[in-house]
Amino acid sequence: MKRNFPWPALLLACLFVSACVTLGEPQALPDRPATDAIRAFSLEGRLSVKQGEKSYQAGIQWQHGPDLDRIFLTGPLGQGLAELERTAEGAKLLTSDQKTVTAADADSLAREVLGFDLPLAHLPDWVLGRGHPVAGWRVDILRRESDAPNALPQLLELQQDDLTVRIKVDQWKLNSDPQNARPAEAKP
């Protein structure tokens, strides 16, 4: 004799068990300064760029300070794709095939490499959730770490015409010396 499985009873049992699970307290944010006081940070996450029908994804590790930016882009398996460095002397891009492009500043470098204006000088403020969009750019914070006043953005979208850049931050670190925050394994 074939017996029917009691699916309704199993479903009710699962609902009952899941109703008994508590999610716990939301994780408290670490003590940190107000967003306007942050001068140096490191972040790890993901970056996606879509322009028209073309789209690109990369891992991102970024160390930022008043006089230095280092951005490492990695592929899906962690291999280095590019390293961008900005100092008072200018900006430099090193690609995975060891080609180097230099310019007077990060915005000029972006214009030379990409062929369009990408306001990299404003990106540190935008990624922290402060600052104002530059002409033609829309900046949206899609998600923050929490509702706390000192919560930093976790998902940010920048848009101009048919270009959309999304930055998903997996980990924030506020540090006083970004020059010592460089991960050794991230070199292209």
C-alpha cells in the first residue's frame, strides 16, 4: 500500500520551529568618529561597472588617506587586475600586464584610460556617504550598515547617462595611517 507523505504536517512543523528561532540583537557598530571627521579608511568589497550592454565586475581593496590612495582591483579568483595609486605627485595605473599609465591627477588618469570623465577625486567623500554629486552624476546610497547615525554605506551607486558604477563594501577599517594598510597579496 502506497502511503502519502504528510506535507501539510511537515510544513506546519517547519513554520513552528522557525517561529521559535530568535535573531538576537543587531550587531553594534564599533566606536568610530562622525563621518565628517573620517580622514583615512580602508575598505574591501566588490565593484561593478555597467555601460550600455557591457558590464564588468571586480574585487576592490582601497586604502585612502589625505595624501595617498591605493586601489587594487582583483578578478573573480583573486588575481590582480590593476593597481591605481594617487599621491601629491600625481596618479599612476599599473595593469596586470605590467603596463603603466601616469597623469597629473586621478581624474586626468581616468579620462586618459577610460576616455570619459570619472570624478575619482570625489569618490572618497561619496563612498563615506558625504559630499555632493558633480555635474551630471547621481550618487545614491542604497544600503548602510545599520540605522545608527555613524553607519557607513554598504552599497553605493553612481550613475551618469548609461554608465552605472556600484560599490558593495564588505568590510570597513578606519585607520590613521593608510600607507601601512596595503595588503601584500593584492599586487597585480
